[in-house]
Amino acid sequence: DVQLLESGGGLVQPGGSLRVSCAASGFSLSNYAMTWVRQAPGKGLEWVSAMSGNAGGTYYADSVKGRFTMSRDNSKNTLYLQMNSLRAEDTAVYYCAKGPSPFITAAGSDWGQGTLVTVSS
Amino acid sequence: QSVLTQPPSVSAAPGQKVTISCSGSSSNIGNNYVCWYQQLPGTAPKLLIYDNNKRPSGIPDRFSGSTSGTSATLGITGLQTGDEADYYCGTWDSSLSAVVFGGGTKLTVL
């Protein structure tokens, strides 16, 4: 069975950094496109970043470009989102999602339970 | 302001049919596949429709998707109280090189 388990969320001050992780099981990360999506409290879904499978490209939303970096460790089958220069508006539940193929689409066939990131002083 | 436009809310009675619209442009819906998600309160989104009209395994055929030009529609028949949720459309935007979502539609089953 496919499982995605996010971790690393927490409280961080504005301007600070945090790295959230997504441990995958039941499939090989390198073979599928992976996506980070966030949801601010009471708000809708916002796409953050996506990485195609098989060493393909990585894309970012304008709102996080230059501040967030998505990466993966194939040996650990784990996805990461390094978040720097955090702002109050980055406060959200962060979900990782697995795509149905190596190519980036909006379709996430499997999602983690999410990890809450709160940016506040 | 979302790139894709959805109505904030829709409602219908149990057993009835409802449709949820998603309006975009030629750079997104007009030339890329659309998907739809259902999000129950406090849970992660669940994929209902992908590639415009395909259902993942386990999704009942009460849920259907269609596209026409730069718009997409999610249809739900035989409404049940358990269908009360937020629904989101999503697709790739070729001009933005980004995944885009609609603002979400809250379905109330009266």
C-alpha cells in the first residue's frame, strides 16, 4: 500500500527556516512526480511545488520561489521541502502528494495526512 | 484570486443531482487535463476525477467529470449526506508553468 507520512512542522518565527519531510512507502519516489500543496486555516488548496519523476524538473509557485526548495533522497525514499525566510502567510498545513506518473499534473492519487507549519512571533 | 473560478457554494437535496463548474482559460483547462478533489472536514483531499473524466479505483460512478473548451464540470448524482464537503478543480497552467486550483466549492446536502 502507498503511504506518505509528513513530519517536521511546528512553530517558527518570521524570517526563520524549517524543513518538512515526507516519508514514502509502497512505491519508489524516483519513479513518480511528487507535489507539495498547502492549505492555510479556513482557506483553499494552494499548490507550492512539484518535482517530476526520473530526475526531471522542479517547479515552484511564485509565492515561494527563491525561498523554498524541494528535494528528494532516493536512498531514504523521502521528499523534503526546505522553507527559508518564512512569513506569516506561509502558515498552513503542508501536504505531500504522489502523482499517477513521472509527469507533473494536478492529479495527486495519494496524499499524506499533512503537517502544520505556524509562522508567528 | 484563484486562476480557476468555482462557485463558492452549491446545494441540493438528498438523491438529487448537482454540478460544480470550474472556469479557466486556454493556458490551463483549454489545453491540459483537469482533476477534481473532495475534501471532508479535517482530512486530506481525495482524488475523485483525473484526466478530465477518469475515476480512480474505488470512486463510485455517481461522480463524473467533463470539459468543454475552457470550462470543466463535476457532476454528482444520487446525493448523500456524506457527500457534504469542499470540492476543488485543478490543472496544469502552461503559461505559469504551475499547477493551479480553483477556490473550492462547498457542497451542502439539504
